[in-house]
Amino acid sequence: MNPLFLKIEDFYEKLQAGEFDEPLALANILHKLSEMAWNEVEELYQPAIRIEA
């Protein structure tokens, strides 16, 4: 299985268990998961033509 999906499942289990009591901790993990997801999207869907300045 995709490592990102495993991390999301792990996050969901911890969220359900109430491990994220502080909003800052929740925001931090969501930010990290979001960055990982965007990096994966950029890898999978690279532009066909790159314009370099």
C-alpha cells in the first residue's frame, strides 16, 4: 500500500483515539500530511513542458 495512505490511516486512528488534544498538534500533523500529499501529486502529474526562466 502507498506509504502516504498508511500515514493517513495512522493519523485517523490516533485522531479517533483522542491523541490530538491540542489544536497546534492537530494543525502540525495535518500540515505534514498535506505537504506529503502535494509532493506526491507533483511527482505523479509532472507538467509535460517546463518553462525555465
